[in-house]
Amino acid sequence: MLGMEIDGLEVERLLTALGLTVTADGAWQWRVEVPSHRFDISLEVDLIEELARLYGYNRLPVRYPQARLAPQAKAEAEGDLPALRRLLVARGYQEAITYSFIDPKLFELFNPGVEPLLLANPISADMAAMRSSLWPGLVKALQHNLNRQQDRVRMFESGLRFVGQLEGLKQQPMLAGVVCGSRLPEGWAQGRDGVDFFDVKADVEAVLGFAGALDAFTFVPGKHPALHPGQTARIERDGREVGFLGAIHPELAKNLGLDRPVYVFELVLSEVAQGRLPKFHELSRFPEVRRDLALLADRDVAASAVLDVIRENAGEWLTDLRLFDVYQGKGIDPHRKSLAVGLTWQHPSRTLNDDEVNSTTQNILTSLEQRLNATLRK
């Protein structure tokens, strides 16, 4: 333990000098009786410490700690958390670090009907439950800032959430955020419009696209007890639930004393970090061909579903697809909506002709009508 060997007779001499009764009990073994006033000596390591002190610390050999530093394997497509933090900071967020312990009453507000995992010996009564979401801590930090006249708040946090009870407890790294206040900082060049669902959705899309896999995620209407029933999106990746985005439920906001719209999001960090490697394609020198389609679809059909059908039928030379207008109102059936979509094709080695593009466009329209009852607006 000391890194050196001390002569046996020297060991006996030093321990005896301390008033201890030392009896040899075999080779390099001693039985030591400690007087009652030496209550600081109760273990073998205490005796070794006394030997080192009397023998002289300056006589002990100096050895630097050694460890084998093996490089950690990391997938090239995996995103980096510090870089993800910088992305959110660049979008106007500030990082928060909150406790993993929350008030059981706050847990109940965010997770009605769910049994919290309680600590056996909590620091205080309002820190007795393990969080199952990062939202309670962030909303509490938001309240702290609003009470101090901070009208525009954007915060994010990365940390663990704890799901389940002691048996089968799951610790899951998450990334969450809370947004409240105006869309832009106060200034003469911009107005004071409040932030809305789509502003926060744009931030979430920036996070999801951070590792180059934005098209792997989809936003679908969802339900969450803490979120507004009409402003909630469940985020999926290949059919798996990976997060939620939405406005705080009005009833929850009332219980928390929040008098303005508050938006939150929470994502499974491992899903966000798992990206795709970019692929290089030689830039085409041939002209693009664009077609704009005005489509009529049922009001409950998501625009993303329309875009998915278009992508499936647009062929391999589709280079850009964007929704640039949504209209509901005069001239449109009350149960329908108009979607304006722009499609761009470009071949890498030749010019596309009208017949090819028209044929592909017709296939798209046929699939839209068969699958989504979406037709060309006339």
C-alpha cells in the first residue's frame, strides 16, 4: 500500500513506540492491541498510516499514477452534444441546469395518475420525487425569471429523466426546452409579436436536423396530459415516439400561475444525436424544371402526409419539394383546404423534357387522389 517494504523489526519498533502491544503472528503478520485512548486507530489502514508517518513521508517512493487511455469508438454520423448546445444558444436559448428531484405535487400536475418514484431520505419535502420529465424544472426556472420582469425567456436543458419504479427503473438522457414571450428581442426594427407553436417547431426542426437526419422525423398530432389538446405534436422516428412539442395545457398553466402562452419541447437525446453521413453528388449543369400544384385536401389531412405521397411518386430526379401556401376560406369547401406545393426536378446528365415531367406529375396526382382524396384545384 505504501509502495515499499519496511523491515519487520522496524515495524515492531515503530508500533511499540506508539504504546501499542505488538505480537508477531507469522511471517509479516502481527497482532496489535490498541489502547482505548487511541480511538483513531480501528482498521489496518490506520496502522499503516501511523507507520508511514513515523517512518517518514520523505522516505516513501514517489510514483505517478498510470492509466491506459484507450480511444473511445464513436460513430461518424453521431452528433456531438456540446455542438448541439451551441446550436440552441445561437438560436437565442440559454442553458439551464435544474435538480433531478422535484416536488411530488408538481410531478402530479405534469403526470396526473402516475405514481412518482419517491426518495427514501429527501433533502426537503419539495424535492422528494425523481423527475420523469425535464419540464417541471424548466417551468419552475421560467416562473423564477418571469417574477423578475424577464418577459422573453428561452431555456434548454440536457439531463436524465427517470421512468418507472425502483424495479426496472429507466434512466434516459433527454433534451428539453421552454419558450415564452416575444418572437424577437426588443428593438426598433422588429415588432413585439409573441412566440407561437410554429416558432418553437422551427427550433425543434433545427435540432432534429443537426445531425443530418431531419427527414427521418415526422410530426403527428398527439396527446399529452401536460400539453394543450389543440397544440400538441408527437415526434416520431421510424414509427417510434422520440419526443413531444406543444403549448402548456391551459388548466396546468392556471395551476402554475402562468398568465401567458408557454411552449415546451422534449426529445430523446440518443435519437437526436443519431444522424446520417452526407453524400456528395456532382452538381448538374442542366436546367431545372419546376411545377406548382394547387391541391384540395380534407382539412384533417396533414400537409406532411401530402408531401410524403409526392416524394414517393416524384421519381429520383426530384431535387426540391416545398409547401409555400395553405388557404382555407372563401371559395373553398368548409371541409377542405388548399395546399400550394412547388416541385423541382433536375437530371444530372441531360435536360428533362415536358413529357417526362407531365407523366410524373400525373402519377403524383393519381396517387394523391387514391390515397388521400386530394385533387388538383381548378
